[in-house]
Amino acid sequence: MKPKILVTREVFSEALDFLGQHFDVTPNQGDAPMSPEALAKALADKNGALITLTEKIDAALLAQCPKLKAVCNIAVGFNNIDLNACQAHGVMATNTPGVLEDSTADFTWALILATARRVTEAEQYLRAGKWSGWKLKQFLGVDVHHATLGILGMGRVGQAVARRARGFEMTVLYHNSHRLSAEVEKSCHAAYVSLDELLARADILTVHTPYSPATHHLLGTTQFAKMKPNAILINAARGGVVDDAALITALKQGVLAGAGLDVFENEPALHADFLKLTNVVLTPHIASSSEATRRRMAMLAAENLVAALTTGKPPNLLHPPA
């Protein structure tokens, strides 16, 4: 008898076909998000699960799923998974690193350019029929070329963003939990600075740190006050790293010139005041959403699940074996 698995959200057919070769699969191609109660019920008799960021895996759920041996996230981030609880219950947890960095870096640049040059604001103005002709001071933005790019979090995505800055002849500064090797700094043409110096010098500050209790509200009122008043903030990392309410106040008061955001606290229930602002670009958590990248993410998660339930050694295990 094949092990039973649950696929919690819609995935590509090739991933389902691959999983079907190894498991008795319960899919959710209707893509309806599951409540915690529905998820626990669906997992009660399952050996494994292919999950997304919308499913919370914690001790309360795992206590109701005695047969569960592996949860494989279709994401690099894993703040939806309590790793300590997984280890205590003997459940392997994995993620999908190494496949979405370039797509996310590309999208970060889309946010940088759209925010700096007020692209979405100008498009909305045009679509509303308000454009009456060329004006010298119409939608004045800030230049990206030759500006100082500050990168907060210099992992794979941050490094990919830094490498793309060469085409704009930017000065690249970064702050990270640890300083990178001289070789990596050279390849990225980036210099390590303190957080305070990063905030003070960056014309564009882009966030690429994972979310955890240690990074909760890493950027808030105090940090925004240290930034240039014409600076812009970009967040394509995780909601919660930035204090959204404090950011809204900073944008309203001109403490910052603008922001480009792909992630939010309590998403999808973003703070309603964001929608009232003209100096913010908003996208619905799609930084990695190229078709090729999302297909590879789903397949890598499926490969992790097959390895977990057949060999007990998935390639992207997030915690030591129980």
C-alpha cells in the first residue's frame, strides 16, 4: 500500500504526476485555503504533505496527525512551520532553496524602478483620463543610476540583487547577520556597513531577511527616522520584518519618499491605509512568480517529499533528524 499524502493547494500537473508514482495523493486543485481545523482533519491519516506558506504547521496540528512524517514547503521561507514542534513529533520539514533567487531579484528590481519612477501612480493617472499633456514637473521621481543601494539581508537573493546593480553603476552597501567573505563581497561589488550606516546612506533600501522573532519589526519608526527623506524602501522578503503601521505613517509624513511592497503583515489582509497612499507600489506576494520558477519550486518540494518518505533523507531538511 502506498503512503498517503495531502497536497494542500493547487500545483502543476507534472508535480502531481510525479507524486502519484510514489503515493496515494489527495490533491486540492480547487485551491481553496484550508482552515486549521480542516487541515488537521485532512492530515489525520496522512504520512506526508506538500504545503505552502498559507498552511501553519505547529504543535497543536501535529498532535492531531500521528502518522505524519514529512511536510514539504513550496517556498524558501518557512515561518509557517514550527521546526521545534516538527522535531519533537518526528516530522521532517523541508523548503525549496536555490531555485527562486534570480526571479525574486528580477522582481525586486521591478519594484525599485516602479517606485523610484512612480510608474504605477502615473499609469493610474493616465487610465483615469487625467493626462492633458506633457509637463516639465510631471511625476518627478528619483534616479536609480549612480544612487546608493542598501541591502538588508545578503543571502542568495540579496547577492543577486547586488549583482544586478552594476548595470546602474550604483554604490552597493549591505548589512547582514554576518559579514560575507571578501570573495563574495568582490563578486557583488558590495561593502559591509553597520545597520545605522546602511539606513543613513541608502537612497534605496531593499529588504531580504527571513522572518523570525529576531527580525520582527526590524524596520520601524526609529529606523525610518534615520533614513534620507527622499529614500525609498523595498520589501520583497517577508511581512513582519517591516512595521507596516509605522511605514504608513512615514510615507504620509514624508519621512520616506516611497515604498515598493510585495509582502505585508497579516497578508492577505493588508493594512487598509496602504490603499489610500499614492507613493507606494503594492503587489500580492508574487516576487518568485515566473512560471518556470514556480514549476521548479513545486517539483523540488515534491522531490523532497519523495525522498523524505522513501529514504528519510530529503535534500533540503530544515532541522536535524529527530
